Amino acid sequence: MSWKKTVCVLCANRCGLEVQVENNRMVKVRGDKDSPFSEGYVCRKGLNVAFHQHNKDRVLFPLKKVENRFEKISWDQAMSEISEKLKGILAQHGPRALASLVGGGEFSFLSMPFPIRLARRLGSRWNYSAANQEFSGRYWAHGLTFGNQNIQMEPDFENCDMLMLVGKNPMMSHNFQQARRRLTRMSKDPDRLLVVVDPRVSETARIADVHLALRPGTDALLIKAMIAIVLNEGLYDKDYIDRHADGFNEMLPWFAGFDAKAALKVCDLDYQQVVDVCRELARRRSSVVDDLGILMNRHSALVSYLIVVLLALCGRIGVPGGNYMLGGGSGPDPRDPRAWRTLKTGIPAINGMFPPNVLPEEIMHDHPERLRAVLCYASNPLRSYADTKAYEKAFQMLDLLVVADIVMSETAALAHYILPCRTVFESWDGFPGQGVSKVHARMTAPVVEPEGEQKENGEIYTMLADAMGIIPPLPESLYEAAKGGNFMAYGQELVKYMMAAPESGKVLNFIIAKTLGAAMGSVHLASIFPAFMQLSATRREEAAKAGFTEGPEQGLSMYQAVMSHPEGVLIGLRDPEKNMAANLSTRNKKIQLFNPEVEDWIKKINPVDEEQHLEPDARFPLILMAGRHMDMNANTGMRDPAWNRDKRACTLAIHPADAEALGISDKQMVKVTTEAGEETIEAEVTIDARKGQVIIPHGFGLIYNGVKHGVNVNGLTKNTNRDFVGTPMHRYVPCRVEAVG
């Protein structure tokens, strides 16, 4: 048996894997040492990815719900009936009645755009995205400070000598490539400093040089105190601010007279320790990275804003060893009066997407344009998003719920139609470019064959687009050019057609899928064609530096190189010194420190008010951290519980002091109650939990082969416990815990 190169699909890092296949089953898995991304690194989840691919919940054929059971139907029948129902809904209620709901799923990057583009072409802008379950606040903050909500910050890990992780536990969550390997090396390097900001002693905090164990929910107070210290001690980089920032003088009153000592006392932190961290942050080649610990917590969006201010004051954005910017380009402005806002909850599109937390409310109201049809792809809201009961009730009110997925998920069980997708291991997938200074691309081929009638997701939505009549009649010459296998000839024929029919550009991806995709046997494989055939001047220059000679054949030679290297290949070199100029999207090309939208909010972050807001509720005296990254969870992608056999995979972590006060012993069953509901779960008495805080991991409560395994933590979270952009406060859920029996 030979080893085949592929990727892990259980997190966005997509570490390189090699698999052995016997009788169409993956029997062995190992890390791919040739991968320029992961270099052989792989975690326990990746090594067990065969449980994701081969399980009893796989959907093999299109299914239609008839009364209370599913019947197998043909693809033609599925496309015909879905398109007719959808046309009827749109004709009667208009495009606002339709939404796409796209999740993280398998992190199949090439498939994600298709359902979104279909909904857009049908007139709907409602795209409810898994990204906005977590990142809406950050998108909002970066829109104000960087001029574009699509800009993200990436740490220059290799060149920084100080890394501060805020609400982030990469030793378990693997938030960046080779996380454990790189952080372990850093922790052992006497010349580098690792700082962790986390209420509990996480796995990353254990190896850190400094652990700021702040009180849950006080992140905004801490970051504001750090900014005040930097300003009061004159630690800020005046030259950097003069060159790259705007609004410095205007924002100074926000921090004038702020009592940092009192604030840090509320945070349960030592003042001098925080001062020392601020001094190191200002003098070193430092980088700050945040994650769900703040993104799904109190004042989430404001903390993201304040982190930008802190980094800018220290001169650490767009510089070596700091935080580089990725993304940018044109993007929607939620302040534009033409921008769509959710009808019931009034939330604008954030980075062009809407938060799943408000979706149930957008279905369950009486507006004539309320949501009535949802196209759900690679998403399992009944286990992934807040308030399971609200989702169950809302989805049962829909006129049409179409779920495209690889398995019979809890959400699929409520659908009117289920469309079976191929996994990444059964189809082509990849991305055309990733990286800050070194840009790599990767395409992976199928390593196993589908065992039913599953199709690539891109093909499914192309078929539905065709059935809905949004793909125009295409000339036979375009089909013939696609069949010829000559990409240059196909490209020329495509340009010729588009010049004759300019409106066709609006459905270009579906045209390429229907012609070139059909000829190549893969819609996903064909979909990357435009990325290499329509290179911008900047990308052409970057490619030339990587050895691809500029000219008409440059894009084709890059495409061929990518296809020849499934482990990944270098396709571009960028100048880090130009990072800020290339990505910053504000009008004056400066970071905007002052924005009136946040002024009142920042002023309200003070020790007195925060202490009052943090006073425990007598009914719910503990704080539940709803979601915990560990080796034994993988969102809802690993449905077969056999991969965790003999492990305590889903427990309530509770501190020994809290357990003793409540009369709870290790392995005892306890009842957890929140505003949303209650669950019974096994207690795990451990110092992994902070006193006053309990933890339940996410990704459990799955019904596999008819049996429920573990507790669905989203049944304990209320969708209305959220911030102004719809992000749920999963890391701050008031609860009570009681012993059972």
C-alpha cells in the first residue's frame, strides 16, 4: 500500500497528512513531513481522522422527508422539487425570505462560496456564517481602526521575542501551524517571553513565563489598564504613532484619570506584574494574539478595539516581530444606509455576513419578509450555535430547509431535503494562496472513492443554480474548449463569451463549474482556474520573486506547480516592509485610534461600574465556560464516539474548593442549570477549572447511530445572551451546579 498526501479537515490549519488506503478505507494516518505548513506535525485529532471519514451517519443518497421519515430520491428529483419550492417562496415573499447558512464544516475552502453566491444571485444578502458566531466583534473593531472589516492580524511568530496570548490556548486549540511544537520551543528559549492572559491555568499557561490569571469577564478592564499604564509611563512609540496612527490626542481623554491600580484589583491581578508586562511589550519585538476567550465574552468587540490601540501605541502593527495585517481590499460598510439589517434584531452585515445567533428570531416573527427558506451547508446549528431549543422551534417553522452535509446531523434530521456531500478526502480541495511573507498554495486530490451518490458541494449548488435558471445558455464552443484540455484556449474562449455577454460575469463561478468543471470531473478543481488566470499586478510580481517568470504563461505555470505538489508549494514572496501600505484601508492610510462610536463605551469601563456588573447572581452564582478545546473534541466533525473510547471526554470541570462547598465528589453526576435550560453531567474535580468557574466542552451531545453521547453545551446557552453584533457570550454564562442523588 502506498501513502497518499492529503490534509486534516478538523481545524482551519489543515495540517498535511499522509494516509494509507485499503479496500477504500483509510487504515493508517501520519503527518506529512513534506508539508511546508505543518512539517510532519499532527495532533491526536488528525491521527484519528478516519473516524470522521468512515462512520455510520454518512449520508449516501439524496433524501426527502415524507411525513416523519426520509426517502431516497434521485438527484434530478431533488433539484426539480427544491428549485420549484424555492421559486414559489421567492415569488410570493421576495428574496429576503431566503438565507444561506454556511458553517466551518470540513474547512473545505473551495466549496464555501457556492451556496453564498447562489443566494446572492437569487437576490438575497442573508449569509449567516459560522465566522460571525465568533469573530463579529473583531471584524467590527478592525473596520473602525483599519478601514476594512476583512483585515485580520497575524503574529510574526518566528521573529517576535515576546508573544502575549489573550483568551487563547493553542496547546489545545492549535490556532496556528505547529502550535505545540513552536510554543514549547519558545517556552524553553531564555531570550523569548511567553505571556498568557487566561482566568484558569490552561495547558498553555502552564508553560508560560508569565500568567495573568484575571477574573472571568474583566478583559476590557485589563486592556484599558494596560493602555493607561503605557501612556502614564511614557512607554508609547511616538515616532511610530506620528507616522502610522491618527487620533492619538483625541483618544487621550478616554484614559485620563483612569485608576489602573483599582481596575487591576477588580481583575484579581497584581499591579506591578501587569506594569512589568507592559514594559516588556513596549521594548521588545512583541506580538499579541487573542481568541475565543475574549471574542465570546463580555465587551468582546471593545476588547478587540482596545488591543489594536495597545499594539499601535507600542508600534507593533505591520512591523517585523509584531502583528502583520492580512486581507483588506474592498469590503461592505455596515454604516452604509443601503446595507441590509436583520429585520427583527436590527444587526447589520459584519464583514458581509450575519451572526447565526439571531437566525431563530429572524424566522420566528410576523414580518411579511421573514425568513422562510434556508440553504444550510456544512453546518450543524443544533449542536454548534447557542440555544438549541430556539433553533429546533425555528427550523420547524420554515417552509423549506435544505441541508447539504456529509452526515445525518441533528440539523439534517429536521430538513425537508438532505443533499449528500463528498468529504474533502473524496474530492479536490485546497486554497490558491496563504501566508504573510512566503505565500504557499496547495491542492489535494481524492484519496478514497465515495460509496454512494455524493457530489462535491460546488457541483450540488451549480446544479441548483442551473435548475433555478440563473446560468444563461452557453455556446457550444465553450464546452468544446473545456473538453480540449488547453487552459489557455479555454481562457480565451471564456473571455470572448464574457465580452459578448457582460452580465455573465455575475455567475462566472457557475459557468466555469458547468463547463470546465464538467470536463475536469471536479467543480472544485476548476474553480481555482480564475485565481491563476487573472493575477493582479501585485500577485504577478510576488510570483516572479518565487521563480515564476512573468508573461502570459505565468498563471498556467503556477497552476501546474500547485497540481504537482499536493503537499504545498511556494508561489509568491512578499515584502513584509510593505505590509501596512498594502493592506491598511483607511483613507489617510493610518490606523484610526479615535472613533466616536466607542467613546462612551470605553468611558464606562471603570473599576466601580465593572465591579457592580460582575456581582454574582444569587440564582446562578457560578460562571460556565461553554466550550473547551482539548484533545478529545473536534466540534461536531467526529461523530463516532469510538475515537474517545475509555476517555473522560465530556465532563463538567469544577475547582476542588467549589466542589467541596457544594458537596460534589469526582465522577459524581451533577445538574447544571442556566437561563436556557439544564443538563446532567459527570463532575470532574480538577484545578484545570478556576474557582468560581466551571467548564463544559463543546462538540458533544451528538446522536450517533441512534444514541446520544455526552452533553450538548449549547442547550445551556441562550441566543439572546450576546453582544450588539450578535456574538454569544459562551465564555460567560451564569449557572448553578447541584449534586444529583
